[in-house]
Amino acid sequence: MKEDDDATLVRRCRNGDRAALEQLVMRYQKPVFNVALRLLRDSEDARDVAQTTFLKVFEHLGDYNPSFKFYSWIYRIAINESLNALGSRKPCEGLNGEEADTAPGPDRQLEGEQTGQAIEEALMRIKPELRAVVILRHFMQLSYRDMGDILLLPEKTVKSRLYSARQLLRDRLLQRGAI
Amino acid sequence: MADSGRLALIHAEIDGELDGPQRAELARTLLADPEAQTLREDLRRLCAALDALGEVDPPQQLRQSILDALPQSTPSRAPPWWSAPRMRYAALIAGVLAAGTIVYETLDGPRPATSDVAGTMATADTPTTVDTVRLGNGAVAGRVNLYRDRAGLGLEFELVASAPVDVLVASDGRTLRVNGLGVRDAPGGPRTTVALPGFGRSVDVTFLMAGHEVGRATLRAPKDR
């Protein structure tokens, strides 16, 4: 149902229907922004990536192959744009303020927002390609297959990356007493 | 614990991917291995915490800023290049020049043999290889050339493999899949060319056999001059 709706909107966009384009923006601005935000952990950068993503979608809409899921396509663009943004950051950016200053001891349990913050910090300390699979699985609730389509990876590689990412996150969060 | 098989069972259980026999195997593992139990509980807590993070609302002005940044007219199919008024004049001028050239060629005298001047410049139609990746002695051998011709970029595959190779090509959000490469008995031999209209200068190529990744490479074209 959702795919049909996307396909219809894309078709209308291709025919010059501005309202359909606005609907696509309405539908995907939030997930695209969230993908970028989780990858970049910077609201301003995420907003820029969301804008660039929709511009690219717009520019290449005539080339989009409707036999593929639209959301796979737009998420792939969003992830690539986010990785590009990460690549253009200064090498040390994101590693300042090491958790040593603020990290609670192992005996202290973080809860609620603190747990969330600890997870976000831990996410930023794993490789972006591992972070991307965690985001697609746990925040976008996508299947291995959809993740593979988006990342252009076989399911086996997707699973391998996801398992590695979880192990790393688990080790780091246990160290901080966050889980 | 923990061999990769047990780890995979634990992760698969969290993702709801276990069938009956695998569930039984995991239960046996957990009974016999307290470390595995601990790991499972840690990972379940982690995944519950990850799932609980949820989505963040984008800034209120995001939608409007996106719409403002988009051009007012949506792109359908690009109009043919020759339909632009400037191009029509260019075509007219080109036609006149072509007619003039034919008249000149007809009236002009004998020319040196082609061999006297051949090799000084490649014709515009000749594909020029701009990057090459050689594949080693793994599951897939051979090479991939990124070339540029008048139509733009393209890939040329010369692969040899024990089984058909599927190739995913990606660049700037565009993707292309080519199936069944690398088979010696394929019509036309093992060489296959694929045009990449509109693709970016950096092209990621992933090789799959029976659905499993067996290699990947990135080819890059220099900027157009």
C-alpha cells in the first residue's frame, strides 16, 4: 500500500505536480532527518543533509526506477550524503570531550535520558558503516533485506555488521554502566 | 562462550529470525553456558534501549526550507537538447558548415593517405579508459575498466568466475545491477560493457556470487576538462 502510494506520488511529480512533491517531502522529511541526525549527531548538519537529499531526489526523479522501493532510494541518498558530511568534518571532530570527564562509574546506572545520551555517544564512537546498520534496524525498523537494498550489501554482510555493532555498543555501554 | 554460531543465534533471536530447531539449539546453549546467558541479556537490554530512543521531530521550518530550495518546476523527462532555441540555431549553423564542408571536399584536390596522419588524435567516439581495477585470484578474476566516450561514462567487465557473477554498480544514489557475468560460454565471450548515463565520477562496484558478496571496488574518473 505504502509503496503504491509512493509510486503514485513519484509519477505525479514526474508529471510536474508540485503538490505531490510536497507530499513526498511531508512523508519523508522526518525519517530522512532522523537518519542524518543519528549518523551525524548534529541537528544543523542533519537539516542540511535532509535538504540536499531532497534536492538530489528532485534532480534525479526522472531517472528513478519505480520497480525499486522509493524509501530504499531516498534513504540510500540520505546515508551517502551523511557519510559525505562526516568525511568533510575535521578529523578530531566528534571525539572531543571524551567521556572520561562525564562518564559515571560502572556502579552507577543511567536511566531515561541519560541512557539515551550514553547510547548516542556510544553510537558516535563506532564506525559510520556500523552505525548505519544500527540506525536502519533499530530506528527505521527495516528488515535485513531492505537494509541490504539500501546499503547495496548482501544480507549476510548486513547481519555481520549489525552483530559487530551491537557487540561494540554493548561493551562500551557496560563499561559505562549504561545498560 | 562464544563461537560465532552461538552469537549469531542470540542476535537472530533478538531480531525474531529463529526457526524452531534454532530456538531449541539456542535453549540448549543457554542452559549449558552461563556466559551466553549473560551476553543474551546484555544484548536484549541494549536492543530494547536502542528501540526506545525513537524518532526526533525535525525542526518546524525544515519542510518549508526544503520546498523553498527546490526549483519551482518539477523535472519530468528532460526535453530533448535540440529543442532549446539556442540549440536550434547551433544546429542550423552546424548544418550550413556541414554543407560547406561537403562542397569543399568535393572541389578540393587529393589528400595524403590516411596512414600519414593516423594516430595523431583519437576520434571522439573512441572510448578512453580512465580507471582500471584488476581482480586477483579470488572467486572472481579479471578486470573492470571505467571508460569515457561521447555518451559519458561506462564500465567494461572482463571477468572469469566459476559461477555467474552479479554486479551492483552505485554512484550518487543511482544503482544498476548486471547479472550473469563471468561465464566463459556467454555469448560474446566474457567481456560486457555497461553505459552509466548520469552516474557520478566515483563508481562503487560490488561483486556477488549466489547472493554473497565476493569482492568490491571503487573506480574514479577524472573531472571533465
